[in-house]
Amino acid sequence: MNTLTTIDELGFAPALEQDVLEDTTSDHALLEATRSGDQDAFAELVSRYRNQITSYIYRMTNDYDGAVDLAQETFVRVYRAADRYQRTYAFSTYIYRIATNLAISELRKRKRRKLVSLTGFFQQTDGGEAQELNPPDGRPLQDLELVDTERRNAVQRAIGTLPEKYRAPLILRDVDGRSYDEIAKILETSEGTVKSRISRARGFLREKMRAYL
Amino acid sequence: MRKNNCELIRRELDELMLGEAHSSAATHHLRECASCREFHEQTTKLRHIVGSLGTVEAPADFDFRLRARLASQASSSVSSIYWPFARRGLALAAMVLLFATGAVVLRNILDKPASVNEVAQQPKVEQPPQKQVEELPVAKENGARTAVIANAGENDTQSIRKLSRPRPDYKKRSVAAMDFSSERANVIGEAGPVGVPAAFPIDASLQSFKVSLNDERGNEKTISVPTISFGSQRIVQGGNQFAPKRDW
């Protein structure tokens, strides 16, 4: 899969909110300043999106160190393609699209490597994707925080077993809270497809998380 | 009809954001349909759990590492600019080196002397007829091949040297040694006039020198000088350079 490097490849519809573009502290203005050599503007962009991008890639790959590396690669590509960036498109959509492509590339590389998991004996296949068996602990938990932590870990593992085409829209929708329109632009697909995939993803998770629901 | 209605209501509920109000038709359906109500409750709970994952923060040195990465990529891009020129230079140097090596090898091949087989295959060159050499008198007393040189003149000596040469084009001089110490010396001066000094040829290089003197009174004396050889080497026994000299 080719990773995205230029805004020309996006084919986005022009952003509707033109007044945002006039703001000197907007993402577009910062990228314009970056293009003219302002390193502080690029540092501001990084500080705005580093946590979001790192978190998003981490949810996608379930690997923190790899997510940090890919997040840095995302910003490197943004920096190198700053000259070709067109401010008529939403920057957040642009950078999320780069991050998505990098994360999906990483997931496909992992699949090619065919790593043998230590928990492979407890895995079963469903739709071509390996699913890790994670039976809930039946013992009574003494702390609600522990319950929440266990539940979050379980859902994180369950998300990690989803096929990539379901994983990305689910994270963008339910974790990051993005709109269907933006998700469709990030994933280069239609809103109907995004809605369908999110519904399927939730169905998968319901089955896996039945013990916690 | 009811199943289709459930699908529509579930799809509507699925597309809503958390906390967003659903339509009155959906509200009415949820009151009547326990299955859809359970579905809605599970989905809402699941979305709360997924939403509770929150944001993972980037490490503190994220900016520093990013700057280092950008700097390293910038330097690598600079090197990539000069790489085509360096590659051309390396290719040119390799070509020159290859050409020089080939020239040296070719020169060595051309200067190499012909092998034995090649010489054998070469056509023979007509050699001029060699001059016949007179056979030298051989002493039959000993039954050996020892030539009698005592009476031989200068021409005969040259003939012997010619015979010792294997080929005219053979540069290396052959080394031959002949021992004439056992030959009898010629008697000279018996028939000469008295008072006239005797003149006789001495070929010291061929045999030992013996002179017999007679004073015509019955006294006879013989002086013998052994053969003198030059150019021979003698290994000094024990490395003692001051050892007493032997007879020679």
C-alpha cells in the first residue's frame, strides 16, 4: 500500500469553514509558516497533534513504541510535504490520513512476518483474523478501578483482533469521536461504507466483550 | 415487518453519537421491543468502554527525537544530492583501473617467452653446415678418454675448446677439468748445443712441470712442479682461516 505523502493525492472536498483559515493560529496558518521556515510554527503543530496521532496509531497497532515511531514518521512526512500542502483542505484530516496509511502498512508488514504468538494455543480464527481468547476473570474484584482497567484492557485487545478495515473507523468514531464525513475522507471511502463498517465492528466487539456488558 | 423495523431502529441508534437524542419512533420502539432495548443498552455500554480508552500521551522526548530525525534525514538528503556525482567518479575510476590492469596483463602475455611446445611447432631454420673438427689423438695406454695435450699445439687447444661448446647459441660456458698429473713429462734439452740456453714451451695449464738436469758428470737431478690450477675453490675445514696450507 502506498503511503500518503502529498495533499494532491487526497482529493478532498474544499473545507467549508473558510473563517478558520483566517485564524493566524489555525493549523493552516501554522503550516504556511512552517513552509516559510518557521520552526516554531511546526513545533506548535506537533504539540497539537502528537498525542492524538500517537494515541490513534497505538490503538491501531497496540504497540506503544511502534506507535511513537510511526507518529514521528507522520510528522516527518508532513514537514517534507509542507511545500505541496494546499490550505483548502482540513489539516487534521490530512495528518490522520497519513497516520492511517502508516498504521495499516505496519499491520500488513506484521501479517507478512507471521509472528508466532506465545498465546497461539488459545487463538482461534474468525474471518481470516486471529482472535485472542481472553476469558474474563470470574473472581470478585475488590476495586472498581481495577474493574475498569481490566475492562479497558479487554476492549483494547478485542479491538486489536479486528480486521484493519473495521478497526480504523471504529477508533476514529468511538475513541476519537470524529464525524462520519471526516472518517470517510480519511479512509477514502463513502459515508455509507463507514457506517456499515462501524456497525460490523461493534457487532464483533459485542460478541467478544459479552462477559463485560 | 417488525424485523425490518428493528433493523431500521438499530441502524439509527448505531449512527447516533453517545448522548445524542434519538427520534420519537425509536423511543416508542424501544419501549415495546425488549431485544432492541437490550441491543441499545449493550451498544451504549460498549461505546462507553471504548470511549474510555482515552488518549495515550506521547513521550516527553517526542519533540527532541523528531528534530533529530528531521536533521538526520536532511543530512542524508544532502548526501543523496552528491551521491550521483560520487557514483560517476567511482565508475570512472573503476574503468581506468580496469583498463590499466588489462594493459598490464596484455603486456605480460606479449612479453612471455614461447613455451617448449610452441618452439617445437615452429619451423626449423636452416643451419649452416658446421665445420668438421679433426679428431684429437687419444691416449690408448689408459683406455680412457683423456686427450694427450702435451704435443698439441695452440690450434689443437682451440679445437678442444670448440668441441667443449655444446651449441653456438648456448651462452653458458661449460666447465671441464682434465687431470694430466699422471702423464709423463717430456725430456727436453738433451740434444741441444752446450752453452746455449734451452728454450722450451711450457704449458703449465695442462700438466705438471718436470725438469731433468744433467751436468754431464754423471749427476742428474729432476725438479718436479705439480699442476697449478687457478680459479678453484677450497672449503676451509672448521672455518679456521689460519690453518696450515696443504700441498698443492
